[in-house]
Amino acid sequence: MTVAETRPRLAITGVGETAVGRLGARNSLEISACAAAAAITDAGLRACDIDGLFCSGSLVDGMFMYNARFANYLGIQPRYASM
């Protein structure tokens, strides 16, 4: 078996972004979810199709276990989430 055959497969299939600046009373989960929804739509997927989650967390809200909270907020159960 070659290295290429053992390497996990992944794909970034969509891109989403939100406005920048002062966004009112919206918290980081709401803002991140808007970007995620745009990326999911751009990819032609549904939230339930997502099986991996990579995000950097929030420097503003300081939430513990941000990735788990973000997955829960999106209503997804990824097989893998970054720390």
C-alpha cells in the first residue's frame, strides 16, 4: 500500500464569509454559522453532509470547547473536529 492510499481524504468544497466590523449584538457562534451556511450552500451540500470541522475558535467570546459548541449550534455531528 502506498502513502497516497493511506492518506485520509478531505475536500474544501465551499467558501463563505460574513461582513466585517461592528456586527451589533451577534455573538461569534451566530457570525460563524452565517459563514458556514454560505459555505455549505456554495458547495451544494447540506449541514448533515459535513463530517469534519476545522475552526479556530473565538478570540472575542472566549468559549471553552468552541468546536463542540459550534457543531452543536450548526446541528451537526462531525466524525472529526480540530482542537
